[in-house]
Amino acid sequence: QVQLVESGGGLVQPGGSLGLSCVASEVPAFFHTMGWYRQAPGNERELVATMSAGGHTRYADSVKGRFTISRDVPKNTVYLQMNSLQPEDTAIYYCNGDLLWGQGIQVTVSS
């Protein structure tokens, strides 16, 4: 069964940068859309960014201009480059590929 495996989270100071990666455990597997969602304590899971296989992107307003999503479609990998991170970006970040979800990875922005 295909699984999505995230990596790259951690602790960063406000204003810093982090990169997240997510790869499908089995190839070949095709996802029409891959992306990232996040959930902070007490909040619902929300969209961060998605990217279709054709390259169409969608971003949450709160991350536009700071986060960049990219994909390697043949390798079933999706990336999220996060710059100018702020404490409100602290959350568990989940990789998504169509109907599949990763287990989540913690991102903490704190001084």
C-alpha cells in the first residue's frame, strides 16, 4: 500500500526558513494533486498549498509570498519551502496526495 512520508520539520526562529519533503513509498504511483495542509492545536486542518500534476498551484492567503510548493511528478515527491516563518506557522504539517495523507511532521517557530 502506498504511503506518504514527510521529512524536514523542526524548530526554527521567527524569520527563519525550513523545507519540507514528502515522497510516496512506492513507485509508480500517480497523484493528480499533491500538497500540504497544517493543523495547529485547537484548530481545524487547513490548506497550505497544493500543486496539480500540470503545475497549477493554490496557496492559502496567509502563506502567499512566503511559501513555495514544488513537485517532482515522476518521483512522486512534493516539497514546501517555507521562508519568513512566524510563530503562527507553528503546526503539524501533513502531506496529501489525492486521497492519501502522511502522518504529519511538526514545525515549530519560536525564539
